[in-house]
Amino acid sequence: MMAKLEDFTEVISDYLDKGLVLIVADLLSLITVSSCLIIKVPQINTICTNKSSKGISVPGLCLELFSYTVMMSYNYSNDYTFLSYMEYPILLLQEYVLIYFVFKYQDILGRKTQIIAGLYVIICTLIYLKIFPIMILTFLVPFCTPIGATSKILQLITILRTKDARSVSRTTWALSAFTNMKDVDFAITKE
């Protein structure tokens, strides 16, 4: 029992030796991952309850999917610790469900969508088998933040164009704003 306590104390001590900036970054990552567990759920529920995805931007969702996929793939391909990018697989799973319902209620689940989804799966498989050139992911990563911002702008434009925000969840947008602020803060602390 005493040996286990000493081991635990040593682990804590080693962790604290990492420095305050890295500890804060880890805490922010945990908070982000926790909020990402449910970030898209209110949006999905709103769409399913309304049985409508009017006011949701399909190009915006596709840009968001692209951004999440690139970031997760880049981190995975570079063998970064899973905790540093754990929010991306969680976000991707929710994004897939969200895209399905948006496409379903906008009646765009046809053959063209299936072919594009198949190509997406093939590219992801190549990435996860580490066959896809990492140089391409490295090139794409700096574009992910502007692409993510563009997806939000497209969403706002769609709301203004359709004059219908009933399918948009305020909770999802608030959580998204928080996690984006964490990403900005983490990028500043990395420099």
C-alpha cells in the first residue's frame, strides 16, 4: 500500500515538473474535450425535433468536416499524444450524425452524396494506414482555422438568407465559441 502511494506521489511530482503552461494546456484540453462530448448534440436534437434543417449551411458543415478531419489526421499521423487532439474524433462522430440529418431533411442523400462519402472514407483510410502523404496534411493545417471561421460565416449567411434560425441551436454555438477561444489561447501559449 505504501509503495502505491509513493508511486502516485512520484507521478504527481513528475507531472507538476512539466511546468505551469503545459499543465494549464492539459486542463484546457480536458475542459474542451468534456464540452466536445456534447457540443453537437443540441443541434442534432433541434433538427430531429423540428424534422427540418432549414437554415443550416451544407457548405459550412462540409468545411467544418474538412477542418476536423485534417486536424485529427495531422495529429494522428504525427503520433501526438491522444489527449492533445481527443476532441477531434469526438467532434467528427457528432459531425457525421449532424451531416446525415441535415442531408436527410434537405433531401440530398442521393447517389452523388454517396460517391463523395465513399471517397472521403477511402482518403481517411489511406491517412490512418499512414499511406497518405503527411506533407499534404502539413500544408493544409494552417488553413483549418480560417476554414472553420468560414464555415461559421457561411452558417450566418444561410440564416440571414433563409430568415430561419429555428434549426440552429444556441447551446451548440455557445459551446463552439468557448472551444474556439480555448484553441486561440492554446495557440498563444504554444508560442
